[in-house]
Amino acid sequence: MSGDVSRWRNRIVGYGEDDPAELVANDRNWRRHPAAQGTALTGVLSDVGIVQNVIVNKRTSELWGIDQNNETLVDGHLRVSLALSIQQPTIPVTYVDLTPSEEADVLATLD
């Protein structure tokens, strides 16, 4: 990672709500959540509700090549999976716009 640590760029480009069935899982997502975590999250979502948006990368950079503009999840794969299992009509989304290397950094650090 590089950059001026005294100033953080805001990479958020929008907010919205999407049908979970329209959200594309990131094939570079390496996390696999244990069943117990899915059960716990299901309980919290049922009891409390949604308190955090999933994150979708818009991928507008030409560095994406053939994947340019293919919006892909960066965070929230388990929440989307659980939303699909109960046919949740929409889920809140934060949209970001990251290059391939930036997306890899985010995937490696967000949990």
C-alpha cells in the first residue's frame, strides 16, 4: 500500500439498495465463514435487523480490462447469502470505485 497517511481519500461513490440476487460475489473473496458464524449472524439479523451496508466495487477503471464496469461485492458475502436464503427483497449497499490492486487490498483487510 502506498499513499499519504495524513490524508485519506474517500472512495465511496454512492449508496443504494439492491436486490441481493443482483449482487455478484467476488471470485477473489478468500473468506469462508463457519456455520456457527452464519447461525449467529442470522440470529442478529432476525432480532435486530440490518446495521451495516454491503460494499460493491463499481470497477470503472480501465485497469480492469474485460472486468471493467462489472460491479462486484467487496464486503458482505455472508449477508448477501443469508438475504438470498430468506428472499430478502433488498439490501443496503455502499458503492466504491477501486482499481484491481486496491480491491485486493480491501479484500485482504476487511472482515
